[in-house]
Amino acid sequence: MIDMPARPPARRRQSWVSSPRFRTLLVWLVLMLGIFGLGVRLARLQLVQGPTLYALAQNQHTVPAPPQAARYPIVDRLGNVLAVDQSVYTLYGHPLLFSESRQAVAAALSPLLDQPEADLLDAFSRQETGIQLAVDLPQSVADRITQLYLDGVELIDAQRRVYPQQSVLAQVVGYVDYDGTPQAGVELSLAEALEAPERLPESLAEPPEARELDGELEDVEGDVPGEAPPAPVPTTLTATLETGTESEADTALPPSDLRLQLTLDSRLQRVTQQHLRQKMQEFGALRGTVIVMDAQDGALLTLASEPTYDPNRYYDTDVANFKNWAVSDLYEPGSTFKPLNVAIALEAGAAEATDSFYDEGRIHVGGWPIQNADFSARGGRGSMTLTEVMKYSSNVAMVHLMNRLEPKLYYDWLKKCGLGEPMGTDLPAETIAQLKSEEEFIRSRIEPATASFGQGLSLTPLQMMQVQGLLASGGKRLVPHVVKGLVDGDGILQWQPERPAPEQVFSPETARAVLDMMEAVVADGTGKAAKIDGYRIGGKTGTAQKVTDWGTYGDGRITSFVGIVPMAAPRYVVLAVIDDPKGDDAYGSTVAAPIVKSVIESLVVLEGIPPEPGA
């Protein structure tokens, strides 16, 4: 048998689908389709959706400054500008777009921004665009930067509220933050009235044919016979901005524009704050306030509080300084409250101005000891006239005086004088005076006794001013206020806040009798530190124990003094309250009375009050 060679296996025919050439072609087609799809998508994004996406990107990368409503300027009683809208600018640098060297740009901007060239060069090296170089630049500086014609330098404008007087009157005027939101003072309490011109008080919609100005009726189109035309309101101001440079006003005040005029006198306010700050530093006091009120209508000429702040840089201060504690914080007044109690006793018929009272120096009421401040050094004073009770500030004699009133009647009189009710002032955050409940006041013998010399009840310094105004005004209860109203460029009143009419609480005879006693306090009593040659001044000292956070009396004290001038025709009331002065010699007569004296010395000059015969 012959072996035949084996046949090679037949080759299997390869499919075109699995061929390398087909696979290569398939991959190429897929890539081409992907590139085509991406191209279509890219074209759609750029050509069709481009503007919309660009706008969305801009919104994500930039935060536009919120538009701020225009606000009327605020001026003092003499027309000095206290608050005004102003254009300010933020400066940005874009080194990528500089046509000159970075050194040249830094050298040109350095003197205008008051920044070293090295600092600007360092900022330019951080990134190529969008570098913030300065904020709140005034118009004058922005104009000088524009005149440099520098490429890559951008100025973004915004409206800001500027306060030329800085810390003077800050706690009265308040401030508007960077979002355009009023946060304190009359900026907050009269926010709607200050908005211009879109929103106005309803009474401004149609100006009346005749408007009341300074208590007299004046025809808008004519002058008041016998009166001088109103002083022109300054239309320029000098503002010190964050750069530390002073420049002419960047926002002029057109003569026809409305402005909110306050009753305050910035000249007297500035002097008052200086005296207050000096005395607080001398005695290491925690805080203090001085208020000057016109007893004819309740208008405040001064409302100074320390510590204060600069509203242009509100973000740099302690938030506690934003509060005007003279309006919002309670304190126990002590002996400055005694004149009111004497007036109550006289008006209620419980005593006569010629009555005498026995001062033992120290007594016990309801198991509690009550004594005079000088009991350890002097003991009791014996029989005293009511004027001597005021002169030497006898606590014991005051207890005997107010014991002549039934507690219910005494309590009703305190309420009638306004304690426990809102004053209705135009300043925000007013706190109502605190009295014990009627039941507790009547049931507990110690409550009327301590109230007789100003302890056991609390009120704000501003309401204490209202209380003292009862005497200086001839017995009328006035509303202390700081706003005169909206006036035009000619000083004509266009709108005024509504206020309750003065209420007659005491008779003029009662008020006069108490004022005579207060004059004796300054002439030859505890208030001698407030005497001024040539002027008759009435006054009363006060040194009260300070209540701790736990509701008990501690070692701290609050000193105060109230002065009234001139005595022949009482017009002005000056109150100083100093919280927690340090030292063994810290009393109303040594701390507060000298402040009031200094303020009155300035007041009589500014108001032209002549010396009084026989003073």
C-alpha cells in the first residue's frame, strides 16, 4: 500500500467585515462623525447661545452694586451739612492692558491714591486683570485719574452717603450702610421722609398755600413783615474721605432742593463733646451724655454721647457705639429727680414753698436704712426749709416731704409727668421709663421713700430732660425732638413731623417756685461748681448708686447735673449724665456740674444771651 502525502487544509475565506481595512475605516468614520458633532455643538454655543452664556458668566463673576435710592441731605439748624449723597469710585487695574510700563503706571497713581509705588507694583504682580486698587475715591480724585489717560485703569462709580462732620452728631444722624440701608439715628427713624424724589410723605404731594415756620404762619409767596429773610443754606461742603484728603464738595446742593433740617447746632455739639470727653477721661468714666433743650418747644440743640463713632467708617467701630444710650438705656437718676418731687408736692397741695422739715440724717423705712450722702461727716441738719432741702440735697427730708402724699396719689402724679409712657421723640429705639407696679408701689413703704430721692425708678437721660423741661417751660410737658422738618433752598418749611401739643402739668407758679429753689442750689448749695459770673443759673446735682446686672446696688455710681438758664426767663435746659466715674471725689458736683458750666458758657455766647442784672 502506497502512502499518499496528506493534503493541506483548505484556507478559510476571510470576511470583509473582519478585515483590518474595514476596521480602520470604521474607526476613521466614527472619529469624523465625532469631530463633526463637536463642531456643530461648538458653532451652536458660539453663534446661537453665545450672548446668553456670556451674560450668565458675567453675572456669576461680578456682583453689581445695589442701586441706592437718592436721599435728601441732612443739615443742622444753621444749614451746615451733616449728611449728603455723593458719587464715589472704586479703582481697578488691569496690567494686561497697560500701554505703559507697570512702574510708570504705579508712579502716576501713587500720589493720587496716597499709596507707595512699591505697594502698587506688588498688586500689579498678583494677577493680570481685575485688581482693586482703591475704594470710595471722591469725584475730584477720579477726575485727576481720568486726566492721566492711562490704559488698563478702570473707575467704577457708585452713590454713597457721606457725613462731613464725622463723629460729631453721629449717634443722632445715624448712617446708611453700603447696601443703601439706613441703620441708625434719623437716617432710620425718618427713612421714608428722606427718600427723594420717588417717595415722599403724603403731606408733600401737594404743598400747602401757607406753611408754618418757627411757630408763625408765613405766606409762601411773600415775606413776613418785619422779619429778616432766612439765612441762605450753604451749597458746598468740605468732606474728609477714607483717603484722608480734604476736597471741595463732590455733590453741590442746588438751592431749590429740599433738605431735612435738624434743630441741633453742630457748633455747640462739637464744643460739648470736647468737654464731655475731657471730663470722662479725667475720671475714667464708662460713658456720658450731655443734652441741651430749648424749653419753649422741646427742640434739642445738643445731644452728645460718648463713646461715639465715625459714620463714614461705621465698619471699623464697635457695634455697641451705634446705640444712642441717652435715648435707649435706663438709669436711676438720684437727686436730680428731687425738683420734680417738690413740684408734685406743691401742686398736690401737700406742702407750701415756705414749709420746714426735720432732717435726722438717717432714718429707717420698712426696715430699710435711708441716710444723707454726708451723714457720716455731718450727721443730721435738723430743721430745714424746703429751699434748704434742695440746697443740701437731703434724702431724709425728701422722704418726710413725700410721705405727706398718699402713695396712690404720688404714683398717679408720676404717671401724669410722663413716666411709664413713650415720649414720642423722633429718635429711634426709645425706651420707656420703668416704675414699679402700682400695687407694689402702694403696698411697699420703701418704694415711695426711695422714689422721693430718685432711686427705685429708672428712665433714660432724654426722658430726664423732658422731666426737667416741665419746670423750665412753666409746667408744660414737651416732646424732646431733633427734627425741624423738610425745608427748601430758601429755608421755608415744607413738611414737619406731627407732635402732640404741650400738656400743662404744673401751674406756672409751682414751676417758678421750684426754679427759685434750684437757683439757690447753684448760688450757695451743692451746685456751686456751675456758677457763672453775670448769670443766674438754676440747677440740681445728682449722685446715684448704680444697679448691677444682678439687680442689686454695687460700688458704681452715676453722677448728673441739670442746669437752667437764664433764670429771669427760663429758656434752656442743660443735662449732663456721667456713667461710672472713678475716684473718691466723683460726684454730680465735681464731675457733671463743671461740664454743664462749660456748655452754658458756650451757649450764652452762641445764643447771644446777655448777662442778668443782679447776678
